[in-house]
Amino acid sequence: MKIKTSKSENTKQLIIEKTASVFNTKGYAGTSINDLMNVTGLSKGCIYGNFENKDEIALKVFDYNFAKITQHMKERILATGDSVEGLLVYPEMYKNYYKYPFLQSGCPILNTATEADDTHPQLKERAQKALDLWKTAIVNQVKRGIEEKEIKEETDPNELAVIMISIIEGAFMQAKVNNRMTELKVAMSFLEKMIMQLRA
């Protein structure tokens, strides 16, 4: 049975979805109420009639952006044959980030962490939690691979998770700053080889 949503809930969701790429591209400080009005087609009164302030919208948008990536990754990983193939989903997706609308404006964790480090404690906390969830997902994936004898037993799950995330985010940052794919493709190719070497 489909649960009915109220007009207010629908409007809130529309605002979140429409402003998601704006916040991820321009950042919290760089996004103005005029930006929100332009992209949603709604008045200032309508926007702030549904959200208390820009902070609340920014936090909801971060959750929305991160959930889109997480859901996509989960679906792709579940469709693979084993844990090594599951880990290979990460470099494959990020080297082709331009194919995914939710990544075209950048990684929400990287974008948010960079901007909110000292200026927005709540957004920083959101980014920290998202990073922890990502790391935990990789750690658990590696542990399952070791248990299933698909990944070498001497592999350190925590170490691998930290290295994978560092390579991905560092390469993604270079791609966005330089506006080119060269460094990203080199880094993802290296990461793919590293993951393949984990196979037991």
C-alpha cells in the first residue's frame, strides 16, 4: 500500500532534489537564497515556509546526495559475483563519474568536508559520519571476502579502507580542480590493480 504524502512533504522533497546539485557545486556559503529560488521556481516565503533556514536545507541536501551515492553503490556491489568484484565497483564508478548526475558536481563528502571544516560544525559532523559509514562498508566487505577465502587473509581491512578512500577522494579532487580526467584515470587504474592483487 502506497503511503500518501502531504503537499508540504512533497514541496520539501522538491526543494531538496532541486537544490542538491547547487549546494554540492557552490557549497553552503556560496549558495544564496536567490540560487534556491531560481532553481526551484519557488518564492523565498515558500522555501522558508517549509524549512526553518538555509542550514536545515543544507543538512537535508547532504543526506540526500550521500544517500543517492550509497544506494547506487549498494545495488552495484550486490550485483557482483564476489568481494573483489564488489571492491572494483568503486574505481569503476568514480573514473566514470560524469555518467552519474549525483557525482557530476563532485563528491558530497569531499565538498562538504573541505568547506565545513571550521565554519559549519553540523555539516562537518554529517561529513564525518558519512566517511565513517563508507569506511565501515569497505571494511565489512573485505572481512567477508577474507571469510569466504576470496581475499588474502593477511589483508588489513581498516588499512585498505583508508587507502581506497584516500586514493578516490584525492584523485576526484584533482579531476575537479584541473577539469580533466587524466589524474583520476591513472589513480583508478592503480586502485584496480591493487584490488586485483588482493584475490586469494
